Amino acid sequence: MLVKTKALVLRCLPYSDSANIVHLYTEEFGRMSYLVHLPKNRKAVLKRAFFQPLSVLEIEADHKGSRQLQNIKEAHCLYPFTGICSDVGKSTIALFLAEVLYRSLRDTEKNPVLFDFLCQSVQLLDLCDKGLANFHLVFLIKLTRYIGFYPNMESQRSDWYFDLQGGVFVASRPAHNAWLSPEEAAFFARLMDINFENMSTYQFDHHKRTDILHQMLDYYKIHLVDFPAIKSLDVLEEVFE
């Protein structure tokens, strides 16, 4: 059955000389994997450039039953990048966020609200002209709302710890090792006020930003099964050093 849907590129891996396996988060079907034939022909309908990390596409695909790899017949870029293609910082953030999403979005059920958030975030990244170094922090915080473990801010108190396992602030140090000190917890709480509109007003030095990012990824690792180390993290930290 031929179907059309909007889709966000999470990952593209070589399969053969003329084909790739592309992992997409689609508007209609949630996360899906596709086999894409990419012949080395300038007139080819499908082009490799379409399948860069976080590209927003409209695809026509042949869906057959529950097979693991569906086939993409046509694809069109809905939002041609300008900033992401030309700015090293933006392209590095796009690579990092695509990897995080690839590891985080494993539910095959569709979620139009999440899909809209992702597409809007990609467009904001492409156009961003202020506070770029904080973009990925804002994104990681916001994403937790959609995948189910946004911190419980109602429990926040000064001089309290933050329990990374429970996602809540607590009066005493938890018995396990996954927690933030009261000083770290207070800073973590402040981060919950950051958004794409005000992120340029948050000034962090490299070490502080690195600490924040590692704490956020630890939080993801605790709440997502088999969430691995993110390989593109080192590149991201080097670019924004």
C-alpha cells in the first residue's frame, strides 16, 4: 500500500553500494525504518542530500504488513536548510540531536504533538542567531515533556536534593547514587526556565555547560532503557569549547 507522510530523518546507514537504511520519525506512523535506493544518477528521484540528520521530508512509501524495512518510493524536502548546512555549530548540534532522538524515540506509535515539536525545533535551529550554544540544552529539557520524564518542579525547595531516578526534589540525600547536590539541584531548577526565546540570556562557561549537558544525559540514561553513550558528544563539546 502506498502511503504519504511527513518525516524527520534520525539516521541514515549504508546498506549496499546503491541503497541505505534510513530511520525516520514519521507524522503518521511514529518511528519507522526504510530501505532507500540511491543510484548515482543526477536525475534520480531520491537524492542522498535529502537524508541528512534532522531533514524534514514528505515521503511516499510502499508499506507492506509488519516487515521491518519498508520501501521509500519518493521523497521531497519540506524545509531546505540554510543555516544548518553552512554553520559548523548548527550542523554539529543537528548531528547530536539526531543521535539522541534515534536512541530515545523507540515507540512506533504516532504522536503528532511530538512530531510538531521536533519540526518546529529544527526550523528554529536553522534560523537561530542568538544563544546557539544553549540550543541543545533547551531541546533536551523540552523533549522530556513529550517522552514522559519531565522533572516534577512542584517539589522544588531551596537546599533540597534532586533525585534523578524519581525526577523529584527531596529533602534528604537519596539512598542510591543518582542525585544532584542542593547546589546542583538549584541550578538544575533554574534551567527549567530556559527556552528558545530567552536562551541567549543564559551565559555559561564551557565547563559549566559541559556539566549541565552530562547531567541531562545521565537523566536520560536513567529513564530510558538501554540509552547508550552518545558518540557525537565529544564533537559537540569540542565545537562549543
